[in-house]
Amino acid sequence: MDAYFSVTPEDSLASGLNTYKAEAGFRDARGWVTAMFHFNPQWHVGAGVMYSGLYSEASDSPIVSVRGSSNQWVFGPMGLFTW
């Protein structure tokens, strides 16, 4: 938590964010959905989306509360070849 969500005095000067010391806590909860289409036994394509909700010390950090969002989304296509 400290490495990703704390804001040191030096960081504060560089970014304009308030200083913040993140303590240990529950960081996030995640869920995802994927869809896959199988062309044949070797080739597959698909897409996926993942949601991550930040909580506790992570969502209280000015990095998240001022500049970011506690709602994190990741999505994209994928291709797979098996042998």
C-alpha cells in the first residue's frame, strides 16, 4: 500500500497533492468476464473486461481520490495459438 498509494513530502512538492501515508488494509476487489471463440483446435480469439474497485487506504489516497478513480477498468482483445 505504501509503495503505490502514499504521497511523500517530495512527491507532494512535485505533484501538488497533499502528503499521505497509506497503511496496511484491504486494497481491492476484482471481477472479470471473458468471451472466447474457437476457430479450430489451434486458433482462438476473444475479448475480456475486468473491474477492480479500490477500498480502504487505497481509495483514500489523493492519488486516487483527487487524480484518479476508485473504479478501475481494464479491457482488451486476445489471440491464442495452441499446439
